[in-house]
Amino acid sequence: MDQGSAAGSGGTFISLSDTEQRCYSGLYALCQPDSSGKPAAGKVAELFRASQLPAETLHQVTEACGAKRLGYFGCGQFYVALKLMAAAQAGLPVRLESIAGELPLPVFVGITNELEMHYPNQPLTNESQSHILGSVAGSAPRPPADRPVLRHPDTSMDKQEAWSPPQSPGISPPRSPSAYRSYPYGAQRNGTDTLLAYDAKVPGRPSIPQENSSPSYYSVKLQPEQPVITRVASVERLVERVEVDYSDDPWRITEEQREYYTNQFRSLQPDLSALIMGTVAKNFFTKSKLPIPELSHIWELSDVDKDGALTFTEFCTAFHLIVARKNGYPLPETLPATLRPGFVEAGVVTAPPSEKILFGSVDLQVTSRPGVTAKQEARDESRKPEFSPKRIPEPHEKPIQHVSTLKPDSPQELDANMKSRTRPRSYSSTSIDDAMKKVEEPPTPPPRPQKTHSRASSLDLNKLFQQSGQGSRPSQHSLSAKSGWLPPPPALPPRPPATQIFSFLPGSEKSSQKAVQQPNFADFSKFREEQESSVRGLSTEDLTPPKSESTVVHQGHAPQKPVRRKLHPESQSATPPSATPYSAATLTKSSQRPPPKQKREIQMAIRKNRETNAVLTRLNSELQQQLKVVHRERVTLESQLELLRPVAST
Amino acid sequence: FIRFVVLINYPLYIRSVPTQGELKFHYTVHTSLDVVEEKISGVGKALADQRELYLGLLYPTEDYKVYGYVTNSKVKFVIVVDSSNTSLRDNEIRSMFRKLHNSFTDVMCNPFYNPGDPIQSKAFDSIVSTMMVQAC
């Protein structure tokens, strides 16, 4: 139906019947969404009250549909909320699962008009996006909405798109939870573009009938929905980010992720069947820069045998949780079912998330296809530096199946279409991979970054994705969804050290240390580039004398003066410009930066590091001078003592 | 009421139901520490089996009883219950201490936990909560 939104409703791919869709769209129209597709809060509240549900229930509904996380009711959330209210009115508990089935329409007292068909012409931002994702196959066009990236207009063209048109180009602030789901990876990439395209589209798309309602896939994942919403927020920050939802369930490990985790595991412990000791794992996960209590909690969740060491499965779980947390998902209290060690075998092949994934999950879907495994692997290989075919075959296949949760009926061809389409988009996924890698700061950084971009991955991941997107690696599309996973935290570390350079004297030591630490997290490619750019960056700009330099250069060491002078311009030039870029850079969420900016930043970083280096060298020499002086004094005192001793002893 | 304390000469974890009168309990726990020290120092044997780990009723005061338990690494668990709660038998206290010890070792296994830090593990909290519910 038009809006197709029904499916989209709140990301959780809840299938809506035709009547429900009509009703909901009418209600949606009633709530007067504004240009961005957000229903007016007042109207929504009014509608809720009209449902005559107790306040507590409404509260639960609001929470369950994810509107709380988003802060407003997006199209998807609105629909989910409506469905939840219907469930509540029917006496079912307010849970996402309960709306998976058919429910009578919610009853709203006092809101009778417009219910009909106002099919909201307004862009169901949420929905359109979500469905764009490709649920083409029947998967109810789940409103990938959240993912702006959602999908390529080309792919979306199919039914999936049906929803998309209404999407507002915005990166989908309304990211409906479904959007997350559907976005299985790659969606983000094009998201913005696709979104725009979607707007134009008419909802006439193949009725995104709820049949597609992939309720199956999403309803199952409903729980993660909420985390998805949060993710939305984080995703937004990421800007184009990867919507990360790879296959509708953030708690599910996708194939690519598993590959990545395997590689990481190998880097720590060559034998896949062996354990990673606690201290080793601790150091490794500490690199992800999550707060220690959270890491502690993640450990508790993942170390199921409580032996103080991680098996491969436990390691994947922990890694996955870290990635999820980095992407903004709140940590669960208990281990989600999909992450339990015994899960892999399950091979969730529920409603193929394929629909959602359609676009986004490019990789996922492709891979998910039972037959597509090969392709996926191929892609994965291209994406990941090492493709370990030896990985537990079971998990791989299972995740593949479940990832794709593609509906069994989802036509393979759709996947093919998507695959082909998504391929170009894979870059985003690649970037995600890279991002993921960066997050963990694997011991072997060099291999990582290369995939998507040469640029310092440490930089804002957004940039990375964009770059990757531009790079459009054909093979890498799959992980676009995943890219959302890894927030660009790794990019951050390089920044702070740079900023520290400003306070030379007091922080010179610190900054130097940080500079040293930078490589830990920074993408090595970044440094490579920096080296290139450093040459350029050294161009001196006449700026006010560097603050710290003057302080450091107290002693009038003649030989040092020229050095200082030389450094001045560097520091001067480096500091001011670096300050700005760094502050900007630190905002991982910042919008994408064009590559030139990154180059500049890298150059600045290099300059800063050089300055720090110079400062420290100076400090060092000065301190050594002082040491000599003190030494001389000591010798003098000792000789005096010797002279006096005979006197004292007598 | 009931109160659980884990400490190594300073509290690492304190949980009580109900939560009033904290100060008095703090005092009680600290005085009980003296008794604990006396008991473990008095044990000359090198072996430290489970029974010794469980120190039993440290001393009954006017309106509450204090039970102690010490691990091999000198981490002490103290449970304070009011005397009116006669439903708690010695065996139950022992089992509570055992569960506490197991949970504590799980916390220790976490590489992110530095020994000596206050215990902030949710799993540990949940175990203590279930025990408190059972006891009260």
C-alpha cells in the first residue's frame, strides 16, 4: 500500500495488514508530521491518550517502539507504537514480540477522522528508508529509513523502494529500528543519496504489503530494536555511518564480522581452539577505549565458563559486544541469545532479513543467500586481508543463513540485483571493516587500512566511509551495514595527542607519550600519508611564536637556539591549524571531511609531532646540562666532606 | 534485615537490606574484623580447608549476629543478620558464603578487575540480591 510503511513501522519489520496500514498511515497523517517526517509530539501524545491506555502502558509503548531513544516518533516508531497500542488494548503485554502477529486496529477515542487513508504522502522517512533497503523481495519494505544510506536508489527501485520515496533525505533521523535491521551493512553507504532518490519515488511501489512483513525476521530481533534506536543516534553521529545493523539484529554476528574476529583472534593466539588469557585479552580490549567498567561487564557476559580466559567463541562474543557498544548500543544485562556459544549452530534463517538488508546488507544478503555463500566469501576475501576459510564452518554458514535471514522466498535474483548494486557500495562496508579493525587496534595495523582507503583510518570514520564509498570498492559492499558498527573511536586517539602538543612544556612529555601511543590506534596508513604530507606540511608559516617553545627554550643554549627557531615556525604553523582540525577531528561524528582536509590534518599532526619531538629533545639536553651541574656540585661537596671528616672524627 | 560485606580490611562491597542504620553496621563489621583476625591468626595449621574458611558465628550481640568467612587470599566476607531472623540456619549461612565465594572468584577472573577495587560487577550484584531475597 502506499506508504508501505506498514512494514516499516518501526523497524521491527512488523508486518501490517492492509487495513492496519491504512489506518496507521491515516493516523500518521493525522499527527501532522513535519517536513522531516516527524509527527508532532503534541499530536502523538494526544493520539496516545485517546487510546485510553494507562500511562504506564503508554510509557512502555513509547519505550518499546524506540521513540524514546530517538527522541521523537519517526514513521517507523509511530507505526510500532500504534501496533503496540493495539496489542495493549488486546490485552497483550507491551512487547515487540506481541505485535508480530495480526492484531486488531488500535482504538482511539476521539480520533476518528483522517484515519482513513490519509495515506500519508509525507515521506515516511523512516519507512521509505527502511524499505529501500531492499526488502524487495517481499520483505515488507521495512523502513530502513534510519539508514539514510539505505540503499541505492537503483536497487530500491524495486519494490523495496516502495517505501523509500517518502524518505526524507535526512540521514534518517527517524531511523526506525527496523531501519537498523534492514540495514545490514552497506546500507549506509549511499544512504544519503538514496534517500534523496527515495523521496522522489512514489510510494506506489509494490505494495509493501505487510505480507512481506518480514515480521519474521524482525520480530525476532525485536529486542535488539531498542538498541538499534540508540544506535541510530550513534549512527547519526557517525554520519553516514554505517548503519550497522547488519541484518536486523545487532546482536548477531555476521559473516564478515566473524571473519574479522577470527583474524583478530589469530593475531592474539594462533590456534583457534586455544584460549586467550585474561591479561592478553584485557590489553587487547583496552585498546578499544571503552571504559573499564563496561569492559568488565562485557567480560562477564562473554566469559561463560568463567575460567578467566576466552575461547574463540567467547572472544567473538566479547568483540562483538565491544563493537556494539562502540556503536552506541547499550550493553545488555545478559548475553543475548544470538551471542550465546551455542547459537551459531542455530543458523537463524528466520524471515530473511534480506529484505531489510537488501540494500544495506549487501554483503549480508548476498552472503545470506544460501547459494551465495561463495560470493560472500569472495567478497569477504577481498575485503578482509585474510580470509580464513578455516573458520568454524558452522558458524559461518549459519550466520550467513541467518544474516541473510532472507526470506526463503526472497528471490535470489533480488539478491543478485542487490549484490551487483550493492557491490559498488561495499566500500562502506569495507570501511567498517577497517573501522572495526581500528577499533581493536590489532597488532597488525598495516594490513588493515588498506582495504578501503589509504587515508589515516584513525581519522574520522565518517570520512573513511565516505572515502570508501567514493572509492566504491566493488567487492566490499557487504559490510556497509557493519561499518556502522565501528564508530571511529580509533580515529580519536590520534587527535588528542596532537592537541596536546599545544601545551608544550607542561604537556610535552605527555604529548610525546601520546604521540608515541598514537600509532597504536591510528591507522598506519595514516602515518604513511602523514609522512608524505609532512614534507609538505613542514612549510613554515609565520605565526606567533609558539608558546611552549619559548618556555622550553629557557636556557640560552646557543646550539639550541637555531633549532628552536626552526621549530618555531613549525610549531606555530602546526599548532594553530592543528588545533582546529583536531578539535574537529575529535568529533568523530563530524560530517565527512573531504580528503584534502584529512591530508591537512595529517600534515598538522605530523607537524605537531615534530614539534613535540623537538621540544622534548631540547628538554632532554637542558636536563642533561642540569645533571652535569648537579654532578659537579656533588663532587665538590664530597671533596669538602672528605676534608672535614678527619676534623670531625677527631 | 541482612547485610553482606566483602572486605580486605577495608570494604570492597557492602549490601544491606534494609539500608538504614548504615553507620551502626559499619561499626559492627569493623569490630567483627578483629574477631576474624583473631580467629585466623590463631589457626596454626597450614591447611586451610573449607571449614576453616567459614568462621561461623563471630559473636552474637544484642540484636544481631555476625558470621564470618575468609578466603585463602585473606578476603573476608561478613554477613550480619538480626537475631530475630531465626530462620537462617548455619547451613544456609554456609551455602551463602559458598555462593559469595564463587561469585567473588568469577569477579576475580575478570581481567579488568583489579584486586582491591570496589566490586562493581553486575553478576555479583545479582547473586547477592537473590541471596538477600531468600534470606529476608
